[in-house]
Amino acid sequence: MRWGALICLLTVGLPVASAADAQSVDHLAIAKRVLSATPLIDGHNDLADKIHESEAAPNDVWASANDLRAHTPFHTDIERLRAGMVGGQFWSVYIPYEAVEEGAAKRQLEQIDIALQMIARYPDTFELARSASDVERIFGSGKIASMLGIEGGHAIENSLGALRAYYDLGVRYMTLTHNGTLDWADAALGEHRHGGLTPFGEEVVREMNRLGMLVDLSHTSAETMNDALDVSEAPVIWSHAGARGVYDYPRNVPDQVLRRVRENGGVVMVDFYPPFLSARGEATISDVADHIDYVADVAGVDHVGIGSDFDGIEKTPEGLEDVSKYPPLFAELSRRGWNEADLAKLAGENVLRVMRVAEGVASRLQRERPPSTATIEELDGSGGND
């Protein structure tokens, strides 16, 4: 139960509903009503990588083995997306850290191509969204607004020109690191050798602000999170992360950072990966709700969202096995005392606000300064601050 709901129940003089009354409420109906009116925007789904790794037809979006109109072996297909009432999806265009050795740009462009072909194959279901207004229009038309998110700044190969090219292809967020520390940013699960962001890393954040590309701090170290919050003029996101105050794991967001999210205006989109949620290594829908509750209590209900990581995780929580299961999660939160207005914020209103503000910041910055031509050699010295 959220602390606000608990306070309401304990307030003297107010009627308290009986257990029988609470049980009579149709919380699933409440969840579906909210998700019918507000786009549920999930911050992270790795379906494109599943298609890339498909044993039957690797990389082939058009192959019958990867047909999303059928029931797939993945967490995701169209029938289950519709059952889950998904209204918007950031499709992760992940490439492994090791891809830098073989040419990250080639691999990244191929992954973006898979995602764009996937969207194009099902025009009655998906449409590429480049802005918050696009998301609202596409959701209003009954389709799923589809956005792209790069998972790991290794993909830009220390090039701001590459960053801009990816934005032009439709990428609307970049996770600064994945699990490996970069020349310019420390990762949560990598070596902490910079103390956060280097000067070039700070310039990457500034250029993302100028473009209108969301700065995603999932996978980054706490020092990198704080440095990015110091630099960013726009709200930041965590596309898939948990709360360290619930489970102290390096991939989760510390309380000190959560309090800064409120000031920044950003949003933490809660991940469904059991090892991030609980020391048991297993999780239930209740564990996910615990992390959502915690972020809402510490950062504020205006700063929490959903970032499942479906098709990027092997284990899923009990009750959240695939993309059809979002309504039961919202029903669980309704049972805990969340009202419909706050459920709508969680579903998508918070993310849409972040997108709109980031777009406004970009419009201002583009009037104030040209694209940055800075290089890592100029700002950090040869090869970065190793």
C-alpha cells in the first residue's frame, strides 16, 4: 500500500471501507478503464534482438517463423500486446558491448533496420512515433505507437555525428551505458574508472538535450546518474530499473538519486527482471508493485512508469509472464489504493510529459547553439579518461 493511502485510512473521522467492500471492487475493470483512455507506454522491450537471434530465421522480420500475428515463442506478439492493452512501446535496439570490436555502427544500423521493418510489416498495428503528439495520435487511431531506444552508448563509438544520425532514424532515447564501462561513462556493473561521466560524456548529454533524445540512465553507475542529472537541462529517464531501497542491487536506483528525479522531472520505469527485484532471484507481481510503490513514495507519483524488459530477460515474475499481463499489475496497484488518476500517470502520462518537456528544451537549445563538433580527444585527451 502506498503511504498516502495508508494515511487516508488512518485519518480520524473519515469512513473506512470494510474488507467486504474492498473485495467487491472490480480492480481489473478499473485497470482496463484506465488503459483504454491512457496509452500504456512500456519503456523497454527487446523483441528486435529476439528476431535477430531467431534460430529458424535470424534477422528476417518477414519469415513465417517470426510472424507476430501468430503466437510466438517470445514474450511478445500482436494478440498478447492487444490483450495487455499496450498503447506505446519503446523497442530496444540493443547491440552487445563486444560489437565495438567488429564495428558497432554496422550492427546498430542492422538492429534499427529490424525494428523499422517490424513496424512496417504490421501497419494496422504499429506506427513509428517521433514525438509525444505522435504517440497520442497513434494511440487515438487504435494502433501501438512505436519508438526506438538504443541500449548502450558504445553504439555511437565516441561520435556525436553518429548520435545525430541515430536520432534522424527515429531513436528517441539512448541508455548511456550497458553493462560495460565506456571511454566516457561508468556502468553500474562495469569498472568504475571515471567517477561518473568524463567531459566528453557530459557533452554527449548536452547534445542529446539539443536533439530531444531522452537520456536513459538504466545500467549506469550512481556517479554517472548524478553527473547526468547535474548536466541535463531536460528530464531524464530510466527505461528499465528498480528501486535500491527495496532491493539493494547495483542496477537499481538509490534513494538519493530518486529524490533528485523529483527535482529533474524525470521518470523511473520499473523493470520486471526478478534478480533486480528480490534477493530470492524469483519474483511475483507483488514484488513489481512494491518497487513501483517505493518509487512513487520517494520520487513522487509523477515520476514512475513501466519498463518491463520483456524479451530481454529469461525469468519473468509470476503473474507477469508476457505482454498480455499489464492489466493485472494495474489491478494489483488499484487494490493497494492507487486511484485512477495516478494509474494513468504510471501508464503513460508521466512519460508523455517527459517527452514534451524534452522536445521543448530541444527547440530552445537548437535556437541557441549549433550541433556540437567536440571530440573525445579534445575533451578527455587521447582515447578518453582511461
